[in-house]
Amino acid sequence: MPEPLSSLRKIVTLGALVIALTHLIWPRLAIDAVTLVLLVLAALPWIAPIFKSLQFPGGWKIEFQELQKAADQAEKAGLLASQQPQSSTGFTFQRLVESDPNLALAGLRIEIEKRLNLVAEKHGIEAKGRGIGQLLRLLSQKQVLSQEASSTLADMTGLLNAAVHGASVDPRATQWAVTIGPRVLGALDEIANGP
């Protein structure tokens, strides 16, 4: 069964190429900005994974879903709890999503770091004074986390760090934090409280 996204990419590409070809067939229609834009549109679905975002003249900006990619990697690495952890009040970062999306994503990053500290301490690794990157390397070296899990968490926290530094936050990123974030925290709690 063909993947819907792949089919959409093909349709967009073929449509843009047909329009560009039609534009080129008639001599009165010179090669101009229209043709160039259509060729870019034809290539865009195939080159999208290379870019974080593209901005076209007039302020039209396309944001690509890096956090969703990180969530997919987390699923493969076993870093998503099957259910969200039960909490009577929810996580603080979840309550901040509406009022301050950057602070909400920064809060998720802090919660991930707290859990990584707990995991490290449970496995005899001194966590005090170590950054997330250093902790992840040590947890991977001691085989507490797989290389894939460590790499995924590094990517995820790197993306969340951008929010700490004031990056513009896509509303979909805050929704991601509310739904995927607690599952990541749940999986880290399971690792910290495991055997």
C-alpha cells in the first residue's frame, strides 16, 4: 500500500512539472520567475528533509516538523511510554503552553534533564555538574541507554534548547510537547525506577 505522503509528493512534483513544461512549450511564455517558482515547488517535497525551514518572498514560511521526527525516533528507540503518566495536576510545562510556549518547551527540557540525572544516579554515575550531552554519553557508554536512545534524546533536547534561547515556537511544537513530552518522561521514569 503506497504511503499517502509519498503519493502527495509525487502529485505535487508532477503537477508542478506539467505546469512548467506547458509554460515552456509556448514561445510567448518566456522563462521567468513563474517557471522558476514552479520548478522549486516540484523539487520541494524531495529536498524538504534537508532544510529546517524555507522562506519565500512575501514572508511565506514553511516550517518542517523536526520534533515529530524526534518523536518517531523516540518511538523506535523505546523512549515513549505506552501511556502518559498519570498526574493529578499534570506537568508544569503543560500548564504553560497557552501563556508562554517557549517556557513550556524549556520546562519539558528541564524535566528530561531531571530524569536523566535520576537515571544516572541510579546506575552509579555522578550527575552533578554534568550537562545533558555528557550524561547521555555516559549513559550510553555504561549501556543504560542504547546509542539510538541517547542520540534521540540529544536531538530532542537540542530542539528544545532553541526554545530556551527565544526561537519562534510553532503552535504544533507546543502541542507535541503536551502529547509526546509526558510519554518521554514516563519512559525515563520507567528506566530510573526499573531493576
